[in-house]
Amino acid sequence: MGLTNNAKVYLEGFYSGPKLQDLTAEQVRAAFAAAPTPEGIEVPKVTKVEDRQIPVDGGEITVRIYTPKGEGPFPLFVYYHGGGWVIGNLETSDAGCRLLAETTGRVVVSVDYRLAPEFKFPVPVEDCYTALNWVYNHTAELNANAEDIVVGGDSAGGNLATVMNILSNEKNGPKITAQALIYPATNLNFTTPSYETFANGYGLDKDLMIWFRDYYVNSEEEYKNVYISPLLYDDVSALSPAIIVAADNDVLKDEGALYRDKLKKAGVKVDYKIVPDSIHGFFSNMAFFAEETKSTVNAIADFLKTLNK
């Protein structure tokens, strides 16, 4: 559980300013928006990238559609970005989604769900499920295959992807081929050993996760809601095969492993990878963590290939 040099440099910069958990959501978003755009990120030139507005309850959200090279119809990958349900957007996951589209050969639809605290639970969940159904119902114009949809995401997005698998199963919604979860949040009680081991100094501090959670949920009672803490979902046996990618030094590491164990015990196919010497958030920081991002995308692509055999 060491740290790469890039991780050390990143963390030094991350902790050079005020702690995020001491700021408001608006201040954190403004700080990220004002940060200079990283240069020199090498990502595939995706054949087509298009933003679309789609209707949700009470408004509209944006989805970004990445179409890979080839003829189609393509299988699909619906992606939910990280950021603790409070920050993050289409741009933070853009490089990763481009890689996913070209490496997996799937049309990737990245969902810009509405964020807390302006839109607390269950709005982000509802937006994500509406987007999943929109994708399913518009596969013809997406040049895509409605019978092969993967859901995935990083961190809070991994949480939302897991919840989409549960909801779609419960509501007889779109059939999910697989779930691809990058250091997912699966339980919001924050009591695992990794929450103590990596509580401070690794980017996603325990206090910062508490800050995210308190913006997202409406009450302490909701920590046990399975659409917030999917690890608590009783019977996972009907859920889709999963690949879970963990960061080596991460407060969320143990709950990803616990979700893996729960799926395995229920007979669900699971692949589990730990990215060595890595920290939480690498997938949305490709300027620092290109190798970690590429290895994650390759692992996801390899896992998805095994499902077709």
C-alpha cells in the first residue's frame, strides 16, 4: 500500500489549499471550475461525441454520447460520474469515457445527473434511472443494441450504477448485461477498517465523505436505504455480473470488497482488481493518472469480453 510518485505529487497539490470539507458545495465547484485545464492528456479520437438534452422530472439534464469507430449497431455503456453526488460533471469523466468507448467498442452515454444539495436523494437516482430508460428507448438513433447495456461509474457514480442495476431488476426495466464499478461507494455508514486506515492524507478523507453524505441524504435513517447503500440490498442473486476496480489507498476499498463478496456468495460472476499504489479519484484525473485509468479501462473491456463466451 505504497503511493506512486504521481499520487504523491497530486496529494501535495490537493492539500496545499483549504480542505474541501471546510467549504460549501458552491465554493468547491467554483474552485474546480477555476482550475487550469490539464494539457497533454492522450485519449483516443472518438468518432463522434454529441451532447443531448433529455427530459427528467422537473427539468432537463444533459447526456454526452460517445460513438466508437465501426459500423454498429454497438453495445451500450451508460456511465455515471463521481464526485460524491455533489460535484463532478461530464468533463471530469470525459477522458475516461472516450477511452471506454474506443476500448470496449460500445456507445458510451455519460449522464449529467442533478447534484446535491440543490437536488438531494432521491433526485440523482431518479435522473439516472430516467437516463437509462431514455437510452434504452432511443437505441435506434444511437445506432446501438438495446439488448446489451452495461452500467458503470466511479465512486458516487459506481454507487448510482449499482442502484440502477437494482432498480432495473425490480421495475422490469432495461436488462443490464454487467455493472462496471470503479471504487464504488456501497454503504454510507463509514465503519469499515479502510475508513480508519485511510481516514486522512489520501485525498478522500473520512471527513470529506461525511461532508458529501450529509449534502446528499435527508436524514440519518436514509443511510440504510438500499438505494443509497446498495451493499444492504438483501438478495443480490438476480443482479448482473460485475467488475469492481479498487484503489489501493482508499476509504472505500473495504466496502467494494464487501460488495464483491456478497455478489460471489449469491452466485453472481465477479471480477475484482486492485490498482496498486493508487488513490481514490484517479479515473477523473487522467492528467496525473493515465496509466491507472488505462489499466482500469482495459480490465473492464477484458471482463466484458468474457461475458460473450
